[in-house]
Amino acid sequence: MSDEAAEPSGNLEYMMRPRRETVPGEERLVVNGVEFRRGAKVVLRLADRIDPYVRALDGRIATIERLYLDYEDQQYLVVTIDGDPAQQLLRDTGRYLYFSPHEAEVVEP
């Protein structure tokens, strides 16, 4: 019996709860010998970006929420910003920021 059948269809909290096995994207990516993992912390390095809103995030610590490859094998780190008061809300609603691996440095645990 599936989890959906075990819970009432009107239980919004249950329906919005993420399930680890259904999280889209890759579990890990290795780019130029650097391993990026879902849930890892990175420091954003965005000084070369032109957009002032993106540049404001330069040096901030972020959590990798997803790792995506597109149809042309372009790699993306999909992150939320640590310390952002809306971080959990953004996670819950699936609103993330997308960066290239060369724009981030992995923070060692």
C-alpha cells in the first residue's frame, strides 16, 4: 500500500512534505575534481556577474538543494541562501537560485 493511500487526501501537510526518493536531480556532481553533493554548503563567488542583485550574494554561504544537468550537459547548482529568513519558505515552495559550479566553492565540514 502506498503512502498516498495511507493518508487522507485532504491532509495538506502530508502532501507538501518532501520525500527524499522523489527529489529531482542528481545526488552528486564532480566538476574539475571538485565534488558537489546535495545538502552541502558552498560559498558563492559572484564578483564577475553584472547583475547587482546577484552580486549582492557574493561571499554568502548557501545550501545545495538540487544538482541539475540540462540537455546540453550544462551543470547547475540549485541553492538557497543560509541566513535568509525565507529559506525554509523558498524550499517548501520550490523557489531556488541557480548557479554554475565555477561560481561556488565547497565549504569543508
